[in-house]
Amino acid sequence: MLSSTPLSIQEVKVKQLRCHDEIFWSCSSGLNLILGANGSGKTSLLEAVYLMAHGRSFRQARDPYLVKRGQERFFIQGNWKRFGPMNLSVAGRRGQTSVRLQGRDVQRRKDVSESFPVLVEAPQGRKIIDGVAGERRRWLDALVMTCYQGSAQQYTSYLRAVMQRSRLLRRRASSDELDAWEHQIVAYGLPIIQARKRLIEEMNVLLSEELELTETAVELSINTGYEEEAWLTRLQEKRESDLKSGGLRFGPHCDALKIAFQQREIRSAGSRGQQKLAAIAIKMAECAMWSRYRRLIPVLLLDDCLEALDHSRQYKVLKRLERSPAQVLMSAPDGVQIASDIDIRIQMLDRQGLTEAEHPISVQGETIVVMEEAA
């Protein structure tokens, strides 16, 4: 089997981003943890890494508050390792960002995000666990298009057929015209359904391997019970009601992704801690899918990843992340406890910048306690 290449970021320089004037962050290839008080800018440093790969924040697509108050522009520069050394930089002002790779302007940001995969699990990011149906579905479909070549064209053609049918309904077009586009809806929709089914089956196998972390099985599911003739019949029968409602309310573009925990929807059945563990497990599985199909191991950003977890589960999360081949960049508040057998680089963030957490930490039994007053 071909090996996968781990992506990593080695240095980040940030100027005038949110609360930061100027800050330098040196990262190791394995586990990296930033500790600091609320509002110290921990999330903003993770956000800087995401901005380089995606050209936008994981908080909002167009965030007007990226630039520090009173300043006109922000700037981010990162030294990455992908096969060899690479340089990515981002410059931006209110509502506008530009990305440069190896000193050249990037025209298609998708090319960068596919070559520099950065995954994020953050309270202010995309809500996979407790988000609305559309947000979950978009995450699933983005992963399908990442893994399976040709899926993106299927999605584009399917949505075009759905929109064209809606236009024809409003124009009171002939039955023959509608028939033609409804056949295209089904023709392009069925491969999407099969791709989703395949991806969910693969993800569920990977999630079953995370049982030590999640403690209870976490499973994904979505409607795959489409049959060609029945689908065409339903489209014909629902023309009048779809015209009144303003669009097609049945099909892959409406299906809800379910995340089951103890055979119940985790959004309502899982505690905050259980949801956090499931979210991390899903990110581990997503990293594995990138490795399997793209031969790249993404950088994983985990903002406040130990929140809502007791000490034993925090330890379990850190041990699982320690075994991951991915570079992991994490944040947590002051006072978090880290077991002494965890191979992790800890840095403290305060108004003066980042400092290595070599002193002050005190070892108490098996636990290293990073003291709040040291920050």
C-alpha cells in the first residue's frame, strides 16, 4: 500500500489579527497545546492556520473582525512541510483576503485547501454533532467529493437539474420538458446516493475502531432507499405541490445525516462530554479517509478540545491523539492537567506572547499541572 504524506506547519507569524499585534508560533510535528486565559487569542492562532489553507475563517466565511481594532490590514505567514518546505501567506482587510503560495497569488483557493488539508473541530466552527441538517449534509458531501473522483460533477449536474425543473414549473412548461429534467434529477441523483452510502459504510468501520475513545458506538446514517421508477413517479405526482411550496422537497439535497449514539440521535441523547468524544472520533475517521484517498495526512485543529471532559477522559483523548500520525494543534484554558507520560509540546499564551511551559509546571504524582498564575 502506498504511504501517506503528513502535512505539518512549522512556524506561524501573525500581525494585526484580532487581538494580536505581532506574534510568532513555533510548532512541533506531533501534539501541540496552547494554554491561556479566556480572550488571550488562543483560538485566533488556530484560526490563522485555517486561514492559510482555506482563505477564510472557520468562524464565519466573511468575518469583518479579523483585523485588529484600529488597524487596516492583517498578515499571516506560515512555513509548512509537504514533501518539502512550502510557504503560505494571507493578507486581508475587512471582508477581503488574498492568499499567496510560494510568493505567488492563488487564483483558486480550492487548490490550496486540497493540497494543504486542515481539519477543525471548534465550538465556533461547523457544527457536525449538534448542527442543523444542512450543515451536516454539506460536511458529508464535501468529504464525498474529497474522496471519490467525479462526485463533484455529479452534484453540480444534479443541482442544475433540480433548479431547472423549478423554473419550468413556474413557467407551466409542458410535461415532456419536465419529464426530461426529472430523468436527469434521478440519473445524477442515484450516483450521489451510492457515493454517500459507500462513504458512510467506510466511516462507520473507522468509527468502530474508535470505541476505546467514544466508549459507545457512534454511527452515521442517511436515507439511501431510492428506487429509480418510484422516484420518477413521485416527481411527477408532486409537481403541483412543489410549485406551491417553491421548490423540490425530496431528494439527496434534502436528506438529513443522522449521528447515532446508543442507537439514538447524539444531538439529543448525548451529554456534552459524549458529544465532544464523538466529534473527535469523527475527525480521526475523516483524517483516515484523507490518508486513504488523497495520500495526505491533514493538520488537525482542536479548539478547547478538553472542555466538558473529566480528567480520565481528557487523558484518553490525549493518548488517542498522541497515536495519530497527524500534527495536532490544540487550545485549552489555564489550569488543565496533562499526564506526565503524554508526549506533548505545551506553550503558554499571554499579553507578552507565547512561552514554552518548561517552568512553571509542577509534577504531582502522574499529572503535570500547568498553574494558572504562571500565565
